[in-house]
Amino acid sequence: MSEALLVQEAGAAPAVAPASGARSFWRRLRAQRAASAAALVVLLLVLTALAAPLLTALAGQDPNTYHPDLVDSAAGGVPIGSFGGVSGEHWLGVEPQTGRDLFARIVYGARVSLGVALVATALQIALGLVIGLAAALGSRWLDQLLGRITDINVALPVMVIALALLAIVPAAFPRPVLIALVIGGIGWSGMSKIVRAQALTLKSLDFVAAARLSGRGTWSVARRELLPSLAAPVITYAALAFPTNIIVEAALSFLGVGIKPPTPSWGQMLTEADTWYQAAPTYLLIPAGLLFVTVLALTVLGEGVRTALDPRAASRLRVGTRTGGKEESA
Amino acid sequence: MRQPSVISRRVAASTALLALVAGLAACGPEDTKSAAAGSGAAGEPKKGGTLTVLNSNPQQDFDPARLYTSGGGNVPSLVFRTLTTRNREDGAEGAKVVPDLATDLGTPSENATVWTYTLKEGQKYEDGTAITSADIKYGIERSFAAELSGGAPYLRDWLIGGADYQGPYKDEKGLDSIETPDDRTIVFRLNKPEGEFPYLATQTQTTPVPQAKDTGTKYEEHPVSSGPYKVVSNENDGERLVLERNPHWSAATDEERKAYPDRIDVRSGLDAAVINQRLSASQGADAAAVTTDTNLGPAELAKVGNDKKLAARVGTGHFGYTNYIAFNPKVKPFDDPKVRQAISYAIDRTSVVNAAGGSSLAEPATTFLPERDSFGHVPYDHFPAGRTGDPAKAKELLKEAGHGKGLTVTLTHSNDKDFETSPEIATAIQAALKKAGITVELQGLESNDYSDTIRSAKKEPGFFLSHWGADWPSGGPFLAPIFDGRQIVRDGANFNSGFLNDPEVNREIDEINKITDLEAAAARWGALDKKIGEQALTVPLFHPVYKRLYGEDVKNVVISDWTGVLDVSQIAVK
């Protein structure tokens, strides 16, 4: 490895190190207008989900109360009034057939959709890190074994396995937790591959070698030397995996094996709405639109995070990198 | 009837949605040659043309021994004539049983344990040979063969020696309890009085099958027709069934089947949304189309309601059917009648009806028997819950039962969406009982698991959604399987879910079975239903209403209270 490259790599590591690194990261993120807007949208959604009981109390509604008088029973239960029965009390109208408040179901549904995706993503990170690091730092034999397991995991059809698993687990097991476990437990292979590749590169660098020569154990090295340097790819990957997990939860709920009633989730709401797309279009459009906006915002944010953490891309932004100008001129 | 799995239906629904978005490419009419005349449903029905039947379930097991029908079925009844049949009239008149191959409804003797029928003269099969009473005997006997099972259990239960008979392939001697003294006479000997035997004789098992033409399990591919149409082709186990006129059928001996179209083309395996979309578009061959198995769903009804022309092409009917909550009194706290009554009071039938598709698709029920004359329906409401439930009264009863601080129970339902025992119905009940301080936990089971669980005496849950339909429009097949103590089945499918074994109820069932005057029997069934209702072993929820679209060229729509759906034997397309 050439000396120049060594310097560059070594220089990259402290760039994501806590204090100044975090600050410059935020600065680089803020510099991207799309990412900032996306971050704002995500923040709003998260706050909405967290404040669901507060918001529904403000609206004077709750997600599970039936309002049979607000739907036209003789016409199949279509909401009475325009735009799906929008009124001062029911801000987004009511659900066909039941008359349950759509706003309340949407904000409570956000909790499930975002919560499940969050736990699933965390699980993917944890599994990916452990397996990737073990493969990179363990014996050749362990690397081979974990490599094959990862290959098999890549080849697994996520939806089919999830459908099978969700069908056999007893109904008593809390459904949102189960779905998060299933999504997280199946989809870790991408993360582990990235971690292994990155860890193998880092392992041969001087500062890691120095740490090992000083007699520190493998896991100590992994924790103190490798993990900080892995932060960038891991955060980037997680930011992109999160919206995918929201989609998977929605798809599972849409296929009828996800969240159980009466708990709302956006995917489950889409299932209920699928026959109503002509008679009560807002019922379908609201959860579908929110799902679209959320996933788009998270994806844009993920891309922004990746850019902000990538020193080369960051240099192109011309902010936060003191060496940026010099590198370019070089 | 078994429902297709949730997943496959959901996938199908989403594909249908995609197809619609893609400009209806996948749902176009299959045959555009016979252009729509545009004459509408009015006018005198004439002979000729092709009637298309668009169905979701294939006509599997098109063998008279294997079909489980009420009144001989709809499409099957075009090919199979039976000893008696249902009256092809609108409404209550259509719930009456009338002679078909036989000259009358049968002559009972020896306290309704012996039934004698005489066949009309000059009735022939599609090959011109004469229909004989021996063929009817053989047709019934082959329904006892294990490889041709699938029909209703009544013949096995009622005929002397029926319980042990293995069918004609294993026992060539046949059943001694069916006698054929001559070619036109057939005598049935039963092990107990059964005044409703004429109703049972409408089922396809009494269709004549010539022994020489019997091909066992392959018979369904081309059963020998005794009706106005014969099978021309049967593809993919009943997925596409084409029927054409049987030249040897004579309208003179068949007062019930009108047989206007020249050809019947049954296309099955279609998604419900596609069927309704095609019927509402009514393009090409679909203008002369009906469905015999697909109802309008709530969202489709909402759409049809906005379109007067479309609304005029909707047939409405009532089939004898009740959706109810069943209790297992062996499971606490449902052993306490006060708890069962409290739940009865707390039910919000408006929410339940809405969950089932609204007041056009479901009628609130407070009686177990359907609200039709032929069932002898006697109105009662022992635990009046009003329109939306009486939680105060429910709380009071719970307090008396020692559950003043509230109660937590588990409600078992099926996971099938848009089905009568669906999560939607269960959540409506959950919301209503919450007002009475009852916390309901939902236990959703996949469809097969669900029916196995609720029909097993050993695994039966304490509190679950259930449903019951009529094998024929009378109180007998409605009340006896559910409330007759001698019909509790320890191993196998048990329908007496309340494990009621009340000597008084049992005795009354036996007494009514002796009555051969069907109207007199109906009145007694109605009174018995009212009496059993006092025990609160069930909470009747709703009776479904069937709404089905038909094409623009379809005429002579007849919907009886027996089947609740338009009768294909009456329809004309010219």
C-alpha cells in the first residue's frame, strides 16, 4: 500500500470520530437542501408517531371507536359526506363500514409502521455487525462458514420466508415485535457483507496493526479501533434499509399476515382499503400517500447521510472539509 | 363451502387492481362476436343464444353423487333432474318443494318411515333411453361409495342399513331399504319418521344414473344428462363447462326448467372483482352473463348505488342463513347463563351489520331461524339489545354474575377477509362489548384451522363466530344439527356447539319429524326456535342478503327464497 493512500485512509478515520466529526457531519448534511427537507419530514413523522395519544386527544378521537351513524349503511357503509366524511371532528374523514376516525388510525398506524421498521433495522445492524466482524476477524474457517451462511441468507426470498414464519407462530406472540424480528432476522446479509469487507480493509491498516501488536484482544480491537471507522458505512446502509423495512411491513400487512386488528398500521389500512378505491378513494389515498412520502423522505435522507459521511462526496460539497480544496487542487 | 386462502385472494385482488389500472386489458370480454343487442332486460323471453356464467369457484365434482347442494344446485340442476325439486318462483313461493321426475311429492306411510314415488311417463336420458326407478336407486347407492363422497349425510343417516353400506362397487347387492317393484316405482324405507323426505329428494343424489354408463370417479367428466342440457365439454375439473341442449329432454314432463338459451358456457376460476367488473361493463358476451357464486361486496355496492342503470341490473335474494356467536358452556365464564345474556344485551347489531357490508347486504338477526315463512320463523328478541346494544343492562347482569369489575374473554374468528366470520365482524363485537366493561381479545385462525377448531368437541373455544346455512328451507336441517343432543359428535365434525342435550328439545324434534304437512311442521319449528333461544347458547347476529349483478341482455330473472340467487334454468338471453 502506498504511503499517500495510507495517509488518506488514516485521515478519513478521524473525520467521523465523535466531536468535530459529528459537527462537520451535520454541517455537510445541512448543506444539502433535499436532505434537510427530508430530515424535517422524517422528524415530523416521528414526532407525530410519538405524540399519537396527544394528537388524537386534541382531535377528540380514538382509533378504535365505531361511529355507525357516520356511514351510509344501505350503500355498503360508504362514509357520509365529501372526501370520505371530512369534518371538524374527523379531520381526515372516517373509515368505510366502521366509521372509525381516519386521523386517529393514521397517527397510531405511524407508530406501528415506523416502530416495526426501526426495530427491524436495529436488528439488521446488530446481526450484520456481529457476523461481519466475526467473519473478518475470526479464523479462515469461521470466515468461510459465515460467508456461506451469508450467501444462503442473500438467496432467501424474504417475503416467502416471512409469510411462512408469520403463519406458524402462535397468535399469542405480540405481532409487531414478531414482524420486526422476522424482517430483521432475515435481512442482515447486506449489512454483514459491507462490515466484513470494510473490516478486512481496516484490519491491514497501521493503527489497527499497532493496537493488535500492543497485545489487545480481538474484540477490544474491534470495539475501539474498527467500530468507529465502520460508523459511516453502517449509518449509510441503515438509512437506506429503514424505508425498505417500512415497505416490507406494509406488504406483509397487506398480504394479511402482518399486524392484527384492531391495531392500525399503514399496510393494514391499505389492505382494508383495496376494494374501496373507487367508492371512497381518500381511504386508500391517505395511507398510500403517507407511505410514499415517508419512504421517499427516508431514502433522500439516507442518500444525504451517505453523502455527508463520504469524504470524497463531501469535498464536492465544499463544506466541512478543511482538506477539501487541497485535495481537489492536488 | 371452503373459501380460498386469504393470501391467494389478496394477491388476486391486487392483480385485479393492477389490471384495472392497466386499462382493463386483462378483464375484457372473451367473446365479442355476439354483439349486445342493447334491448335490456325487458321484453318477452325467447329461446336461443348463449348464456355465459362467470364464477369464481369451478364446478368441481360434477357428479350427482358428490355434489352438496341445496335443492339440486343451480348449474347442476340444468343437467340433473331429481325426484323432487324446488319451485322456480320468486320469493316465498320459491321455497316450496315440487315434483320433478316423480308425479308428486311422495306418498308417506307407516308413520312417515316409508316413502313411495312414481315416475312420470316418457322421461328420457340424453341418449334416448328411458329413465327407470332402478337408475335412481343406483344413483343413490353410488353416493355411498367412499370414492364418491361429498354429499349431505342425510341418506346415510335415514335409510335403513345406510350407516354400514359401502356403495355398489363393493356391495353389488345394493341397499335393501330402496325397493323398485317396477320401472316407475321407487320405495324408501327409513329408520325413523322423516316428514321432510320430499325436501331431501331434491338433492342431486336422487338423480338417475344408468349403471351401464357409470365410469366411477370419471363420471363427472360426462355425466348422463336427464335435464334440458347435456355436458359438451368439461375442462380442468370444471373450470370451463359447456352445456348444450339435450334433444331428448321434454318440456312436457318438466314444468320447472324453462331452458331458453341454446348453450350455457360456465367459466370459473375468476376473481370476484373481475366478475363484478365484467358484469357491470356488460360488453360483448358478458351482456348475456350471470354469476351463480359471486355477490356484490360493500365497496362495489357503494359504486353501483350511484348508477341507476347499473342498480337496475342487480338481483336481490335471501338464502336461509344465519351468522351468530356461539358459546361453549363447558368453558368458563360461559357456563353462566348471565354472562351469555350480558353479551347478548351488549351486542351492537348496527356495527356488526355495517361490518358485514351494511343494511343492504345483511339484516340484523335476533332469531336463530332465518326470517322466511318456509322456516316457520317466529319473531322473538329475548335479550333486546336495540339498534346499538344495551351496555347498561349488560353491566347489571355481569355484576349479578360476580364480574362487577369487568371481564376479559377471547373471541375466536377466522382470518378470512370479507367473510361472515371475518376479523371485521370480530372487531365490531370487540368495540361493542368494551362499552359493557368486557375486554375482548381476538384469536384469529386461518380458514382450515378455524373450521377444524370450532367443529371439534375437544378443541372447541368458549366464544366464537359461527354460521349455519339451510340444506333445504325448513327448520329441520337448521335446528336439529345445532340443538339435538343426539347429534353431539365426540370425534369428527360436531355442530351442536352448545352441547345442548335437553330431553324436551329432543322429544319435540322427533315429534315434528313425524309431521308430513310441511306447513304445520314449519310452525312447530318456529316455536321450538323461540324456546331454545331462551337459553342464550347463541347470539344471532345477522342474516345475509345476496346482491348479484347480471348482464344487460339477461331476462326472466327469478330469485327464490330457497336459493336467494337468480335461477339459471329460468334465464333467457334473447
